[in-house]
Amino acid sequence: MGNENCRVAVVTGASRGIGSAIAQRLAADGCHVVLVARDEAKLAAVVESITSAGGKAESRVCDLSDSGAVEALIEKTVEDHGRVDILVNNAGINRDGLILRMSDEDFHAVLAVNLTAAFVACRTVARPMMRGRWGRIINISSVTGLVGNPGQANYAAAKAGVIGMTKTLAKELGSKGITANVVAPGFIETDMTEAMNEEVLVEAAKRLPLRRLGRAEEIAHAVAYLASEDAGYVTGQVLTVDGGMVC
């Protein structure tokens, strides 16, 4: 892909795990990727990995719980590159606890990063995408947003909200050549799952039809498809990548 046709992609939560895998895959597919997260050192390492492989990438440090900062980030990217073609809202946090003990602070903190930041990014990117008559919005949800999970009322609410928001965006923006879709991962091998009880993960894998956890790269493959020209007639969909967990 030549520079004149190089798509500009913004990926949030790109310093590790699924976000890093998505950024590296989009760069390998020829995109100029803007990686967004809070950890400057980790972002720099991913950018180095991409550029050393011949890809194009840059990093932007941003507190995604700050709506003004999210809006400014997208606007600056459009100013620098003339457009944003692909937006992947992947950033997420969790503050688990049973609802009887969950504080307002923990509930709103999760919604701020997992849902509100995605909303602000989508709203800000919509206008430049409309001007270009082309765009791909891909929001990373979770199977928890589909089926719920004890101890994760905040996380489930945010991830279910992402799904509803994305379906609405598909209807509002489709006539402008913009698609909006969701990828809903199941149990994926990342540092987040590494922090979980190993016995719980082993038992969870045994219950899956594919009998294993997923890999971050497998989520990246799904995102790459939805970001591609091949997915031009796919919008408002939830692509569940979960080894058959909710089939």
C-alpha cells in the first residue's frame, strides 16, 4: 500500500495485549497506526516493534477517562494526517466486585474508560470520516456484555453499552460509507487473564468447544477483516471470538 493510499488507524489501549496485537496487525496490513494508552514506555516498545518490521506507527499518551483529552487526541490526529480512516476502541479497565459492595466510584470509573471514551472517540471521528465518505469503526466489547458475569456489573454494563451504541452508529453513519461493528472476545491469553486463578482458567478452557483460550492475534485477525475493504457490506454486527463460549 503506497503512502497516498495508506489508511490512518487509531487504536486505543494499544500498549499491551489485544490492543498491541491489533496495532501490529493493522500496521502489517499497510496502515499508519496511532497507538493510544497511558504508559509511554510500553507504547514506545510497541511502536519500535512495528517500525522495526517496516510498518508505520506513532504513539499518543492519553488519559481516556478524560473526555476532553480523548476529543483532542482525535482532532490532533486529523490535523496531523488529514483524516482518520479506522478507529478501534479497545481500551478497557475492570474493577470487579459484587454489586452489594460495588462503589459508585468503581462503577463510574469503568464506564468512563470502557464506554464513555469510546463514545467520545466515535463522535469526534464521525465528521472527518463523513467528509471522506469512508470509515471503519470497530469497538471491542466482550462476551460479558452479552451474557453477564458475577462480580462485573460495571464491566458488563459498559460492554453491553458498547454493543448498543455501535449498532446505532451503524444505522446513523452507513449512508456515508462508514461501517460500525463490534468484536466480542471471550477468554484470551493476556496479562489480564494471567492475573486470574490458573485453576479457574483451566476449567473455563475445558468448557469451551475449542478446549483452549484464545490468542490476542486471533482478535486482531477479526479486527483486520472488519477494517478491510472486504468487509464493506458488514455493519452493525457483533463478531464473537470466544472459542464457542456463547454459541
